[in-house]
Amino acid sequence: MKKYNFSAGPSILPQQTIEETAKAILDFNGSTLSLMEVSHRGKDFQAVMDETIDLFKELLNVPEGYSVVFLGGGASLQFCMVPFNLFEKKAAYLNTGTWANKAMKEAKFFGEVVEVASSKADNYTYIPKDFVIPADADYFHITSNNTIFGTELHTDLDSPVPMVADMSSDIFSRPVDVSKYGIIYGGAQKNLAPAGLAFAVVKNDILGKVSRAIPTMLDYRTFIESGSMFNTPPVVPVYAAMQTLRWLKANGGVEAMYKVNQEKAGILYHEIDRNPFFKGTAAVEDRSLMNVCFVMNDEHKDLEADFLKFATDRGMSSLKGHRSVGGFRASIYNAMPIEGVQALIAAMQDFEKQAGK
């Protein structure tokens, strides 16, 4: 039976990424040595790092004046690394979910944090609109896609101050105007690579302006100046990221992936809206293309466990929703083939026929 991995993260990766990384773990570049044991200072791995950064810039269309760096600590370390590098007097945050909340909490260690808007009172079911970004803030922080609640910012906002975005779960899923951002960061374990790697796209000229001393490993300039080689990088995730980016380029790049992602999400949301047993949880205009959250309709709430077992028995893996929302969450990242979404839709339709008798 074919299995489809709908996990929110660590999540599905392209088969090419898995297979090529597995080969390199056994024998890296014909050296008979494992990728896990070769020197990161050697020319063979330096070529991997260089290609990964170059592909990242090419596929995201990163303009001149920006650097791409790879780091450890996941997005969670970025929650404090961003204010370490940018926070002088005040920072502004848009509160759209759990991860935005966590980022805001870390920033409060550095001074005044303005919550420009929040959808917390409605369990983060929508993205706030018509808020005002304070022009005297050092930066404005957003979380572009909310994995737990299934909401997403579908356009690049305009900001009077440097904008910082956590794009852990939607990077490379849609075109992004990088020039509108001061920093884009994220953990890799959704659309890029296995856990253990984080990325940051940094506008160089916003750095070096805070009065505080910054610890070496929390200073973006450390990684920019060393080409992400100040200390030993997570070599296996970097290699996997290179393979994912090769796969993405071979499949038409971000524009092509965006069209497929719209199609996948579109047919799944259509079924959720059509099927009398299910309903979506996020505001329609803010529905995520990456994390589709839905629950049983109120009159069928008692069938939730039954559907989860029904779908799991048919090869739908990790479909259970986060406890904050309940129900189900289908994470349909770039590597999820449309066949996986169609299989889930078929399971929903078959369950409708069986339970509706």
C-alpha cells in the first residue's frame, strides 16, 4: 500500500533528496567515505555548500546586497537572534499563531514589543488586516504561514521599517519579493531538508547598527563572513538541501511549484467545503496552501476517531490535527504529489458513502 506523509514537520521530502542523500551517507563523491565523516573544510563539501547557497539565491531570486546563510538551532534560535542583531529601542510583531507568539516572547527580553494586531481571541483562525506598523520600530516581524492553525499571508506586505519573516513552512512554495524584507529565516524541516538546519536571507546593510555586543554565534555577520563555515555546519542537512533545490529547479522552480500548490490546495479545500462530514477551520481568504486544517462537522463530531483510523488504514500518515485546533491537518508541502491529495480526497468521499448509509 502506498503511504502519503501529511506530517507538519519533520515532513515529506522529495524522493530524490532521500535517495541521493542516502547514497552520499554510504559513499560521498566516490571517496568510499561517508558524508557524515568527511571534513567540512574539504573541497568536495565546500562545493556542496557553494552550490546550495547559489541555488537558494537563484530559486528565490535573491537580489544583490543580500546574503544566504545556514545555521543550527532551527527557527527557534532565530527568535532571539533577530532581536540580538536588530533590536535597539522597539520592535513590532504581528501575532498570528503559536510560533509568532514564541518569537514575540523572546523579543521582550530586549525591550518594548508592540503587538500591532492579533487573532488570538479567535484561536488564530484568520490573519489580521488593516493594522498600523509603527514607523519608529526597529523592525516588523511576521510569520508568513501558520502550520498549527492553517493560515497564511499570501502577499508580501509593505512596511515602513525593515520586515522580518519566519518562512519556515512556506519557503519556496510561492514567489517572494525578497527586496521587501530585511531578514527571511526558517527551519529547514518542511520544504528544504531534514531537521538540524536553519536558513537566513539577510540584507547586509541592516546589520551592525545596534549598540549592544552580540555573542559571536548569534551575530549574522559571523556566518556571512565565513560562508556559513565558522563552525562545523550540519553537513547532512546541507547536502539534503542541495538535492531538494536541484529537484525544485528541475521541476520548474518556484513559479511552477506555486501553480501545483494552488491546484493541490484548491481541490482539497473544495472537497472539505463540499463534503457534509467536514468543515475548514481557517477563514477562507487566509487558508494556507501548505497546511490544510479541517474538522468534522458538528453533527458528526463523534466520528472523528473513526475517520482518522479509516484514512490511516488507507495510507494517510500523520493526519491528526494539532491539539490547539483538533480534527485533521493535511500538510501538503512541495514534495507532496497531487496523487497524495487525490488519495486523501478519495478517502474522504469513501468515508462519506460508508458513514452516510
